[in-house]
Amino acid sequence: MMLLLLGVAGRAPAPPRDAMSSSEIALALRKHLSPARAQRWIRAKNQATVALFYRLCRWKPDAMKRLLVGDVRRRLPDGYDVARHFTPSYAPWDQRVCIVPGGDLFRAIADEKVDVVTGTIETFTEQGLRLVSGEQVDADVVIAATGLEVLALGDMQVVVDGVEMPPGERLVYKSVMLSDVPNLAYVFGYANASWTLKVDLAAAWICRVIGHMRRIGATKAVALAPRRDMATRPMLDLQSGYIARAEGHFPRQGTGVWSVPSYRTDARRLLRDPVDDGVLQLSHAPVRAEVRSPTPVP
């Protein structure tokens, strides 16, 4: 049976899923440290490796693109059309980098178990699909991995005291709350690192806020939007089509606690900085909004 996957490009090889933890460094840490401490160090090492890779891609995109494409070329047979099939037009991390665990896809191509076809689809046919070039691609199953439509907050309508508060007109507060919306927290992972890294931090911070509110008897928590002269930019720093299509629906970020930072800054903000930081307003009043007339974020 042929399985056809549509809409993926720009892949980079990576070690097997457990290669980092079984490396010489990880083995040495497990040998000399307790299991819990060794795991913390291994986790920190892996996180730092991912962060370094991302920063290098943003700092030297052309050099990193040559490095990644060169590594793909090394893993494929001589003469394989890497320029067509595995060289995207954009720089690494302009869109998300698709990691190939252990390079298994490239081994399958080299062993002639997988064919890659790159082109623009004209239409579906009874046998599969036809490209604009006229090439017919037969398939028993087609999985569409493109055309994704991202919904902010799951397309939930946010209403405060009868006034709709569209997420696209809000600022993010510590990447967990929306400006001027009381008692609403959301969880959104990293686009350039492990999703659960941010999810863990956000969940821990939400628990800290709830615990603090119970201790002081507060019933409402709201982050009031800063002055309107703050420069803003999209919450997600990616140029992917599905991100571009969602522009205007996702909240925006500014500076300070209104920005979407790196893991290290997030860990400090969400785990160690005080909950009552002077921006998050906690009160005993009924849960009603003290919102200045909602205006779109520039």
C-alpha cells in the first residue's frame, strides 16, 4: 500500500529519541549523581542544546542552512536531488524545523523504500493525484498535512461584562493570561522548543496564582493592559502559512512581562518571581472587569 503525505518540507536529521540520555555525558552523570539530580542535569543539557541550535539558526541562518542541507545530502545517495526535495526557500526557524529522529527517513530513501515527490498539486484523481507538471502520483491513502487553520483559544469567544474581548486585540501577560480579561489563564507551548517545557511552567504558575489568591482571599486576578504606546509584535515569531493566516486572531506581545521570552526567562518569571508583581491586580471584589474601553492593540 502506498501512503502519501502532503505538505512537509525542510527536514533535519536528529539523534534517536533516547540518544541524548544515553550519551557519554548522560552516562557519566548517572554514574556520579543520584538518579533525580542526574535527570535534572540531563534535562537541562537537552534544553540548552535545543536553545543553542535555535539561536545559531537565527544568528547565522545562511551558514546553518548550508550545514543542515549538507548533512541531508551526506545521508542520501550520490546524485539525489536534495535541492528540489530537501532545500526550502526560507531560512531555518523562519518556519518550524521538522526533525527526523535518527535520520530514519533518509535511510529509507537510500534503501529505496520511500520515494519523495515535490510539486504543486493540480487535482485529485481516481488513482491518487496529479501535479501541475502532469506527473501522476498513485496513492491508496492521502494524508493532508497542510492548510492548517489555527484557532486562538480553540475559537472560544471571550466576553467580559457583556463586552466581547477578541484575543487578537489583547496582549499576552507572561504568556499565560490576556490583558484586561479577569480569571482566565491559558496554556500554550513553545514553537521553537519542546511544547511541554512551557506547558509545565504555565501549569505551575497557574497553581501558584490560585494558591496565592486562596491565602489572601482574593476572588479576581486581572492583568491590566499597559499604556498604548508600547510597541507590539505577533505572539508567534514564525512565517509559516498557518501562522500568517491566523494573524489578527492571536494575541500580541510587547516588552517585559508582556513578551514571550526564552525558557530561562520563563522559568524565572513563572517559578520564582512573585505572583503579586504589581502588574497582576488581585482583589476581593466580585468578578467584574475594571476594564478601560477595549481598544485594539496596535
